[in-house]
Amino acid sequence: MTVESPVRRVLVMAHTGRADVRDVARACVQQLTEHGIAVRLLADEAADLGLADADGLVETTLPDHVPGEGCELVLVIGGDGSILRAAELTHETSTPLLGVNLGHVGFLAEAEQEDVESTIAAIVERNYTAEDRLTLDVRVKVGQDTLFSTFALNEASVEKAARERMLEVVVEVDDRPLSRWGCDGVVCATPTGSTAYNFSAGGPVVWPEVEALLMVPLSAHALFARPMVVAPTSVLAVEVLANTEGSGVLWCDGRRTVDLPPGARIEVRRGARPVRLVRLHQAPFTDRLVAKFGLPVEGWRGAAERRRRDGGDHDA
């Protein structure tokens, strides 16, 4: 008896507010379905693309219906913001994310627009790997009550709510107070997020293989206000002082937010569930930094040239 293999399914998400993204998304859907791979789309994005359930292997779903369930990966077409949105909607299922960059830097994306055909070929041939990226579990407490809880792939940032007033906070690491700051805010980041808000705030770039948590003060008026890298087992906390004149706001990945009243406590620890990013190439992270930031590397001779030169010197 012949057993039919289950239909492969890919969730396609796109920044459909842009015409060029819509064109690429339609092309990806067409190519995937031509290879017999079912495509799932969010209903509103399917409408923007002019596609619907009746279109062969295309199916639609709603954001609150666990869109990543039963999908082997999520193909995200857009910029880093689109990938962070996809991470939010699929975090429950840990579905791997494959980004095609049509944004600006696109640090989380694995492919560029000109790589669409080879990207589809890699999906069809299952010629890809997935790597786990450390996340943050974030909790906001007021007294004994939990006001808000969520996760973050890049960062959780505590920021002042009013431009004219500083935020007064005390920060702690592993249940021990570290310092008190009058500041614009505090960024708690992952290695993945070290090239995002953390980078702009003057924090260190951390290779994604490193397991660590980062804390970076924003414009702190304090003697000790340096970026810090702590163990992945550590618990970071930011307390908004009860007598502070200004209130705060918590942002997670620039997408999920909650107001912070005086006395609020924000706890940040390593996330229980990582986010999985698809990789098509095994290029070193150093090469990604150079490419994404356009770093100058002229004059580098490389290991092969050094070996040739050193060998020549030895022979002489």
C-alpha cells in the first residue's frame, strides 16, 4: 500500500504596504505552489496580494489562530521589523524564520531581493539549517501583581515617557543592587539585538553564538553608567523609583509596549523559548557585519597571503 506524504506548508508573511514587496511576495507564492508546497497567508495580507483560499495550494488564516502551526518555516519578505512581527506571531510554535530583506540594513534577514530564486530553490530542496537565538522573558510587576509579561528577540527597553523629565531608576543584577541612575532609559538586549537599539545606544556588538544578556544605560547621569554583559543565567531588573517625577514606558522589540507607573519593577531573564532563524549559508558573522554596515576592509591581505609571504620570507 502506498502512503501519501503529507503536504509541505510554508507560512509567507510580507510588508504588503509596499508595491515592490507585494510583487516579490506574489512571485514567491507562485514558485512555492508550482513545486507543490502549500502556502499559508494571513487573511489581510492575502487580500492585499489578491490571493485567497480558492487559489489552489493557498490558504489563509488569522493572526490569533496560531499561524505557524503545521508550517515547516516562515518566509518573511520585508525588513527587520517584518521579521520581528513574524517572531511575535509564531513564537508559540517556534517555527523557523527565513527573511528576505527588502528593508534597509536587514540584519536578521538571510537573503536579499536578488536571491529570491535561489532562496525558493533552497526551501524546495530543504537545503537550509535553523539556529536557535536566545530571547528574553520580560515581566512588569507593581507590588506583588504582574502587570505585563512578554518576550523579546532583540531587546526590552525601559524609557522615559515625557521628553522633559528624566527617569529615576535603580538597576540590579541577580537580586543585588548595582546603581541608581537619572537617565533617558535602560536597554536590556540579547546578542541578536546587539546590532539593533543596543548598538545605537553605544553597547557592544556580541556574536550570536555567545550566550549573554546585555544592559546599556541611555544618557545616564551617574559616575558608573557603562554597558554591561552578564551571564545568560543572570536576572536583570530595573525599578522605577516610587518618588520619581516622571513615568516610564516599556518597549519590547519596538512592537509591544506598556506604561510604567512609579514603583514598577521590570525583570528580564533568558527566555524559555528561543527564536529559530533559518540559515542558507555558513558565512561568518564577521562577514555579515562588514556587509550590513559597509565596513572598510581595504588593505587586508588575509591568511592565505600571510602564509605565502611568511613562507617566502622563511625561504629567503
